[in-house]
Amino acid sequence: MKHAEIIIIGGGVVGASVAFHLTQRGAKSVLILERETEQGKGSTGRATGGVRTQFETEINIKMSLYSLDFFRNREFDCGYEPRGYLFFVTGEKGLDYLKLNVETQKSLGVKDVEIVDTKTIAEICPILNCEDIIGGSFGARDGFINPLAVMNGFTKTALENGAKIEYETKVFSIETEGGKVVAVETNKGRIECEKTVLCSGAWAKELAKTAGIDLPVEPQKRQIIWAKSETALPENLPMVIDLETGFHFRPARDFTNSANDSDISDEIFFAYPDPDEKASFDTNFDETFVEKVYAKAKYRSPFLYRTKPILEKCRAGLYENTPDHHAILGGCSIAGLYFA
């Protein structure tokens, strides 16, 4: 009978991070189970790689501060680019919200974050129509990372520390006995364990149910336009987000081509959270989304409106949504079962 002290279900960036941190703390018997033929085929490979400390709540700010310092100071290259995050608003209510957030962020140690006026916003992002914008917030140390590079770096170090990974291994259920985890059942057979960390993102709910846990997670499809401009993007363009609509854009990066992921000067990602998108596991890009997002771009950025979508590069992925949009981290009523 196969055995590992700790089984991690899911080999994306979260599972790889858990393996890294466990083995860095001395855990030796760690096994990652990845259902695909290789890592990065799920949500990690579809992510756009934003990293920021501009959050509302203390827990998110503290976790993000840890992550940002980690990405800036690791021995492996995370592809960190401190381009910044720019949030803008058109109403006083939104501006008051940002002011309160910035106050909280600074009190917790966030540096280089400030409230900015319309003139400064126009200077930071000259392709933005600022006619109705009254202000915003800008975090200069926020920016981008390469999700695949982070995942690979975590995995490499974890394996060097003694962890193991098995591919094409799909977990069907988590077996419990006497209120504790004892094994997982996979397409390759049963594997006994003392602890299981469920890192399967949007797919976590069904597996948690096999252990008797009702995990409040549902999949939310999100789509991204990858477009090409006739001219180069403004130098040092940050992530730019309309706080009130969710419309956002940032320079494009090809994370699958690590040698060239910072050299795209005329391609851009942009999107918005489509309210018509229902909860589903669908990760196919819907071309009708193109018309919707370009309609958003028409007023807010004529520069974006003039770009041409590269349909073969446009993509969709899944968020794992929770009721309060906060992460679910830690244990539960089943001893040895953890969520990340």
C-alpha cells in the first residue's frame, strides 16, 4: 500500500507553494498529486500574474505584504515587475473607499501607496480618458509576476527538499475514519496518509464533499482579451483598474516563453467581470465577450478600442469564489484535512 505523510491535491501554484513551505519547515514525506500530464494546465496557466498590496482587509494586506517581499527577494526568478497598480473612480463614494483603504494599508506597513488626483492619473496612464475621473490610488510596488515561473520555482525547491510529485493522478475521494483523514482514492489506487491539503481551487468543493465537508466555493469563469496595438504601449504602463466597473488592463506577457516574457511592447491584456457569466467549469473562450469588452473600452480608452484582438491568444480561466471573496485557509472539523 502506498503511503505519504502529507498529500497535496493539486500541483498548481498554490499546491506547489504549500509543498515548498512545508519542506522548508522540515516535512519530508510530502506527495503532490497532479491530475494533468504536467503542471500549469489549470488556473495557474491561465492567470494574468497580478500582485498587489492594495486590499481592504487586514488579513489580505498582510498576506500580500508577505507575498510581495517573497517575490522580490527569492533565489528563483519570479518575473516580478514593479509596474504598479492604479485604481481610479468617478464618484466621491469610491474615492472615500480608496482613501480609507490607503490609510489601512499604510498602517500595516504598505509603502509607496498614495491617493492620486486626476492630473497624476493622466500622467501615469496617458491612454486613459480621464474626463470623468475624480481620483484614485496608486501602489508603486504592486505589479506583475510570472505565475508559471513561481510555480516552477516552488516545485523545484520542494523536490530538492524531498517532496515528490505524481502526474496524471486524479483524486476521486478523501477517505476518513474516526473523524480524521486516513487516505485518498485515486485513478491509480489508494494512498494512505495522515494529512491532506486540498489545493484544487475551483474544483475543491466536490472533493471536500467526499470527506463530509460543505466547502463554500464555486467556479466563476473569467475571460481576458489579448490584443495588439498599431503602436507601442506607453512606457511603464501599470495595471489599471476601474474600481466601479471592474474594467482593467495591463501590458501582455507570454508566460510560456520565459526568455521573452518582458519584451512585448505592443500587446495588452484587458477585461472586465461579466455579470452575465454564470457559475460553471467552462474554460472555453467565448468570442461574444470581445464585443462586450470593446464596448467598455470605447469610452474609457480610445487607444484600447483601436487595438485588434488576437483570438488565438484570448483565454478563459476560473476563479474559486467564496461568499465573502476571501481565501479559505486552514483546517476543519476533520483532523488532518486542510484547505488552501
